[in-house]
Amino acid sequence: MSQPQLRNLPSVDALLQDHTLRDLAHRYGHAIVVDACRGALDGARASILAGADAPMPALLIDDVRERAERAVRPSLAPVINATGVIIHTNLGRAPLSEDTLAAMRTTAQGYSNLEYDLDAGERGSRHAHAESIITRLTGAEAALVVNNNAAAVMLILAAFARGKHAIVSRGQLVEICGGFRIPEVMQQSGATLIEVGTTNRTYIDDYARAVTDATTLLMRVHSSNFKVIGFTHEATLEELAALAHSRDLLCVDDLGSGALIDTSAYGLAHEPMPQESLAAGADLVSFSGDKLLGGPQAGIIVGKKSAVDALKKYPLTRALRVDKVTLAGVQATLLHYLKNEAAKKIPVWSMIAATPEELNARAQKWVERLRAAKLDAAVIDAASTVGGGSLPGETLPTRALALTVASPDEFAARLRQNVPAIVVRIEEGRVVFDPRTVLAVEEDALLAGIERVAKMRGFDMRSSI
Ligand SMILES: *Cc1c(COP(=O)(O)O)cnc(C)c1O
């Protein structure tokens, strides 16, 4: 029964005679369009075998064009984050400040003094650029920037505990988003992990008893993305540092987020800060560049000059180093802190600082525009989160746009297919858009995307207005 229908399908060569496809082949190259024709014909064949009729030629051509256009579109593309999760690891973590973007662009565009000392007219060090700002901000003696915090932890362990013992509390053997697991990183670095204490309670004496001649460092790992409550105890960093120094060991603190501003000023719990870890006596402290710091992906190590200098010379550092563009971005982001303008200029912090009144005004404006387009929209109370493995369980009160539609999952799926893609939350059967994580420049594209999806054929809007 389906045979005659199959025979109605054109050949690839016949399709290529179509003038729009010939134009496409001219623009994108023959191979791309031939692949798209094959894909479209395969798709048509499959639907015929499933009982459908052969598609009209115009539909087939449209399908080919869509496939060819998709093939030349970058797969990594901007997404509008309406989830209210500020540091969303799957959506690329921190959006960057204007100054950071400008610095990255100019550095990428031409030459720079990356490893050139302009005063002396001779070779300089790439490590010098961000170091003076980081040390000024944190009070550290020295600093080093590497690819990410996972690389920072790995590097510290390899350089100081390869073939030796590193002691960590059982309550801190964490897994961070994306499969970064402390025991596995230890293994990769060649260090032997010595676990002490229990999941909920570890005392400084547990560490002291585990120290042997093979021990070179004591490490604290910030639990970042989870909270242990109830009958719990961890040794303080001061205790760890004192023990380490009395036995000639290094005290290392993996902070994760590394907030340079006190989160408790924004009604959140206090996220530990690098300057506090250093003041407590840690020799090396590491944190991410793209979590609460609000910059590009990087790992920042601060601490004692002797330890950081040893890291700079360690061969693995070369494999983990950042490029000039990242370095320019880290430096520009850090300068916002130095100039005391971080909360205003760094998107992560202005999102944290946004008040419910400001958010309400934005959500209200969205609702008015969508109601004018006959959509069932309302402003609701909701909660944003910081994300990025910081401040688990903590929320920021927000005002969000809630859209009532017949099938929220289907609506959300179509929003993800929009260009630019829009990612949302579904709450109590409604599609929820949190203005906190939507940049002002994205608002028009967001609303246009919602209207476009709502108007799609075959989409049942349970509109009540
Ligand atoms: C996030 C995190 C890491 C990994 O940092 P990346 O920058 O993602 O590599 C390591 N340790 C802790 C405690 C973290 O929170």
C-alpha cells in the first residue's frame, strides 16, 4: 500500500533542481544541501512507512531548507534564562559585565602585553596581570589563575601531595555539579586520600591522629551544594591551619564559589569568603571565576607566596593555564570589586541585589504586554535561587510572570525551540518567568518569543480573556 507513495518521493537530484535549494547550495555549499535533502527524504520515507501520505513538494523543500539552515547554525547559542537560578551551570554560569566583555574583545582582537614587560621591553609574565588585583582584594601574598576551580584543586594536590597523603573529612567528600568528585580528583592527582571522621561529625583530633610522615596537606572542601543539619561538627579552618603549621603541613581550602562580597548583606546566608579563609590561616585557597565572582570560567588560587610560586613553576600549570581572553575578562571583573562597583556592574550581583519592587515592576510590564496579546498572564510571588553550588536551600523572594496555558510542558518545549531559546520553570501547572535572571536587553526577545509560541498553529491556548 505504501509502495506507490514511496515512489512519489523525488530523488535528491530532482530536489536539487529547485531554485531555492540551488540558491542555498550556492550560499552554504553543495554538500550541506545534499545532506539536508537526504535527511528530509529519509524523514518523509519514515512517515510514509508509518502510514502518512507523501509530503507536498513545497513542504519537502521547506524541510530541506530548515535542515540546511540548522546545519550551518552554531549549536552553542544564547539562551534566555527565565528560571530565576542566577548561576545556572547548564546555562553557562555567570553572564559577564559590559567592561569584561569589552576587555575580552579588545584583547582577542589584536596583540597585547600578555607576556611582555612594556617598561623593560623584554619578556614578562602572564601571571602578573590579575595577580596584583587579586592580592589587593583578598589580602593574599600571591595568586595564580588557571582553567577552572577543578584544575586549581587538581594542581594543588598534584604539586604538593603526589605520592603522599592528603587528609579530608568524610563530611566533605563532595560531588559538585558536573561530576567533580573530591575522591576522584585526589586519585587523578596521584595523592592518597586519607578520610577522617564521619559523615556528620569530624573533630580536629581526627585529623591529628591521621597525620603521619607521609602526610603533606590538610584540606577543607566547602560543601557548596548541600547542607548537613542536626547533630553535626566540623573542625574550623583555624584549627586545621594551626594543626597543619605545627606539623609543617599545608592547609588548603577549596572554597568553591569564593564570594568577594558578603552575601548576608542581601538577606542570604553568609557564603564563606577567600579573605576570611586566608585570615583563618589557610596557606592556599581556591575558588571559581564564574560562580559568585561573576566572571569568565577560571580557577583562582590565592595564598602564601612560597606555595603559589611553587605552583607557578610546576609543569602541570602550563597545561592548565588560561588564555589571554580569559585573563582579560578575569582582570576586568576583578577591577569592578576594586572600584567598589561590583554590585552595580557585575550581572550576578545586580541580579542578587534586585529588589522585589523592581522585579514586580518588570513582571507587571510583561503581563500588560501579554494581556494585550490576549494571553492569560499574571504576576505571582516566587523564589529565585543563587545556584552554582552556592547557598543550598537559600532563596530570594521575587515577583514573576505566570502564564496559564493548556499544556505547560508542551509550551515550555516550544519556548526551548525558539531562537533565542527560552528556558523556564513550571510551577503549579503554570509557565513561570522570573525577571531576576532575564537581562534588560533580552526582554523584547523574551516577550516576542512567548507571543510567537502562543500563536503557533495547533497550539491550544486556554485563553480566558
Ligand atoms: C564548583 C566547585 C568546584 C569546581 O569548580 P569549577 O570552577 O566548576 O571547576 C570545586 N570545588 C567546590 C567546593 C566547588 O563548589
